[in-house]
Amino acid sequence: MLGIKRITGAADLAAEGDPGSWVSDAAREKFMAAYERAFALWPQPCEEFDLETATATTRVHACRPQPGGEPVVLLSAFNASSWYPHAAALARVGPVYGIDMPGDANPSVARALMTPPASCAAWLDELLAQLSDRPAHLAGFSYGGWIAMNQAIRAPARVASITLLDPAGLTRLDARFWWWLSISGLATLTPMPLRRHLARWLDLPAMLHQELMTLMWAGTRGYRAEPKFPAVLTDDELRAIGVPVLLITGARSALITPAQARDRGSLMPHAEVAIVPGSHGGFSRIDELNDRITAFIKAHATGNQAAQPAPPPAAQR
């Protein structure tokens, strides 16, 4: 990993116990130029605004042709740019809000650590209260999946459902994941003709969007991110998730195998598990995926839901 860091010029992570920070003003300016180009991929019109909570200033991207519906809140590490293939489809069921995670490379500013589970849940609960007075459907990719599950465990009152796309927090990161991360990261630096072949091999079509790759490397090289390695959720924590869950993983995911997804998903009282073509985040049948997610959200709008049992007291901690 140290050799890869030298090749790519990646910045160090933030010092233990510190929120993230920029390497320099020039690095931030370079990132923001790439950021504007990447978010042009989002469906237009797209609004951007900041919300203040006790521990952070959070940048939010809003796509809301249906402003009166229940909110759909998109969560991931880094920033919300990679949600662009999903935003328009999900906006057909309610206003969509893409969240730039404080402590990562984006315009959000963390004033305290976001990684402690209780702190993360308190931040998001405060944010959800400002977005809508209706319960939100959380959709989380990778680390964002952990955020969604953590919210359903610790502060479920404002959560209508959670959709998990290859979520972190269900399994331990092993050598297979670190190999995939290293190879896919280096593949993004190759010339485009070779990159096309590698994108097919790795099931990562996003590699072909230069706007996203430029943004990723501007953040990786220019920002000292708050380290995010969530602990694996326990069986009891998963059993405490009382909201409806759609767990989706790629058949070739390096983060969680289909067998692991079914095993861990079976512990959640109201979960359905779907295995789709693709790798970690490299979902190739986007229209089918969006149709499945929107159908799940529509089915579990709060007006349509059967009463769910309240989570046990331990889940409220």
C-alpha cells in the first residue's frame, strides 16, 4: 500500500482524532474546479445548499421535481457525485438529497469526528429533521450503507426504510478487498484505451467518466480524510434494525460475497436481499437497479407500511 501511495501521490489520512483537512488552498481550489464539472452530471436543475448542525456544515445536493413526497437521502463516503445515475429515477418517488459526508473531500466542514457511531447518528438525525418533517428513505453505498444501518439502529425515528448497496459494516475487510481497491485505483490512471478494457474486467463503468476520476484523484491527493473503517455490526445490532431493508450486492463484489449478504441480511427482521451483476459499486444494469429501488421505496412509503415492531431498548443507545 505504501508503494501505491507513492505512485498516486495520495495524501495522508487525518491524524487520529482529527476531522479532515485540505493539504493546501491550491489543492482545495483544484478539487472545487473538478467538483463543479462532476456535479454537472447530476440531473438538472440541481440545487445546492449548506445545512448547519451542532457538529458540521453539510453540503446537500437536491433534485426535487416531486417536492411533496417522502425524502430519499443518498449517503456515501467522499461526496454525492457518484449518485448521478440514480438521482433522476429516485426523484420520481420523492425529493432526492445527496449528502457530502463531513470529514471527506467536499465542501462540507466537520467540526467534530463523524466516525463514532453515536456522533454520526446524532449528526444525521439533526440533518434529516431540517430536510423534511416526514421520515426519510436512506440509500447508502459502501460506507454510506454503514451510516444508514447505524441510523436505523441508533436513531430510527426519522427513517422510513434503508437501501444498502454493497454496504460496509457487514463483513471484515480482507485481502481480496484491498487487492481490488489497489488494482482499480491504479487502473483509473491508465490511458483511456487500456482503461476501457480494465473497466470491463473490473465491472467499473465509472472509470470511463473522466469527470469522476479527476474529482476522485483531486480529493485523494489534496485532502487528509478522516479515517473511516467501521467495526462490523454485531448480530444483535442487525436484529435491532426494525425498518424495511433492501440489501443489494454485486455478484463479483470484493466487499461482501452473495453468501455473506444472504447470511447477514437474514438477521434483519424486514430485509430482502438481491444479488445483481457487477462488482463493488460497479452495477451495470442501472435502469433495472433503479426500478428495483424505486419499487421498494414506493412499497414502504409510510402511508403504505404495515406497522413495524419497535426496536428493542438496546437499539436506542
